[in-house]
Amino acid sequence: MGRYIARRAVTGTLTVIVAIVFSFLLIHLAPGDPVSILSGRDNPSPAMEQALREKYGLDQSVGMQLLTYFKNLLQGDLGQSISNNRPVTEMIGERIGPTLLLSLTTAILSLIIGTALGIYCARRAGSKLDTAMNGISYLFDAMPGFWLGMMLIMIFASWLNILPTAGMIDLRGGYTGFAHVMDVMKHLILPGMTLTLISAPYFFRIARSSVLQVMSEDFVTTLRATGMNEGRIFRKYVFKNAVLPTITVFGITLAYIFTGVAIIEIVFSWPGMGSFMLKAISSRDYPLLMGIYLILSISVAVTMIIVDLLYAFIDPRIRYK
């Protein structure tokens, strides 16, 4: 297992490096640059544009810029944001916390709720509850997240006036301690509810179909023929086999945790990485975009390794040589 982890770590590192190279080349070879945005469209000064390009190293070739980026990256320097003139590490550090809070909370809730309902309905396949839950899951899965978010704002914030419409905290409240925690939780309800409602149906269908597939296998039929209790069959044999696809989906969800909530963050003005990334794209902030892509690449590589290890832990048939 130790050798396997080491090989996967090397593979993950190479994946991150390749992702960095491709991301760097794509954003630098695309038309336009941050200097043209900073200098404005009306009568830009060629001298000022040249000075800015020299300041940020944009006057060099793309290959030389890439080598410089890797050199600085090895020293732990992600560069300076062009549009904000602040260290990229500092800016990402301010935004990563809110995104992790929102994304992890909703991912775990979606996993628990969707998987539990999927397993429950699978064991009662064909019942009225199963039919109803299937219809509801397709309804919410097809529903645009931004539209659902606005509907929840209209109901709970505008009509009932019981929840805040936007932001992460009440700026006028000045809460501290436990009151501050409760204020954040209150602001988390609507965006969290939106993401959970549109994510849980996916886990529901994966769990339901996996359980039904495993319960139709020959070995389950053999166990039933021996007179083994149905509950024991499910707990000892069916569940462990059926939960593996759910773990894969959850791992993919966590891997893209920083960009998967961008639209919801914009709807609720949540100060996270998703909306932050869209602003960086619109301003063509190369260092900031590369910092965000680096975090995304690392999260994908690390999550995939963790998922593989969970597979080996849950399913003893899996062996890594």
C-alpha cells in the first residue's frame, strides 16, 4: 500500500504539472491581455502599456514566462495580482474559507440525504414513495440552480422575511463569538439549501441504481436461498458493494469544489472562490487565474488518491500491487 500511495503521489504531481502548463498556455495565448484592460479602451497610452508589460514580465516570450512562473512557484510565490496589486496567496487565502464552508457543508448534506433516500427507495422499489421520489429527483436535477436560488430568496427573504438575501455576515450587526457563528449559519441556509436540493438527486439516483443492481446479483440470490436474514444480507454484502459508485461521485464533487458553486455564490453574493474566479477571468488577471487553477489541480489530484484508498478500505477484494 505504501508503494501504491507513492506511485499515486508521483502520478498526481505529474498531473498537476501538466495542468499548470496547459492552463498557462491557454490563458496566455488567448486574445487580449490584462494590460489592455488596465490601460482602458479610450486613447490608451502605448508608453504606459509597455511599462506595465515590462513590470509584469509580459514582454517576454510565453516559454520564458512559464519558466519564471515555475521558478517562483518552487519558492512558494504565486505572484502578484495584476488587477488588485496584492499577493495571490493572500487573496486566495481570504476566499478559500467561505467556499470550503459552503461546498463541504452542502456536499456532505447531499451525500447523506441523497444516499439515504436512494437506499430506502431501492429497498422498496416500485412503491408509491419510490415513484414519487424518482419524479422529485428528476425535477430538482433539471432545475437551474440560479433560478432555484432566486425562488428561495423570494420565498424566505422577501415574503416570509426570516432569512438574509445575500452575503456571509450581517455587516451592521458587529457580532462576535457564538453570535457571529450563528449569523454565518443563518446566511448559509439559503445558498446551502439551493446547492443541496440540486445535488442530492444525483446521489439519490446513483445510490438507488447501485443497490438495485447489487440486489439482483446471483450471490445475493444464493444468500437468500440459504435462509439468511434480509437485513443481514443488505448490511454485510449489499451495502458495501453498492456504496462504491457513491464514493466516486462524492470524490468528483469534492475535486471540483472550488468552481462548482460559482453561480450560486454570485446569486447570494457569497464571498467565495467561484465568483472570485469569474472576476479574475473577466479582468484577465494571469497570476490570480494561475493560482486558482493550481488549487483546483491539487484538489483533483489529492481527492482522487483519497477515493482510491477508500475503495481499498471498503472493498477487501481490491488489492494494489
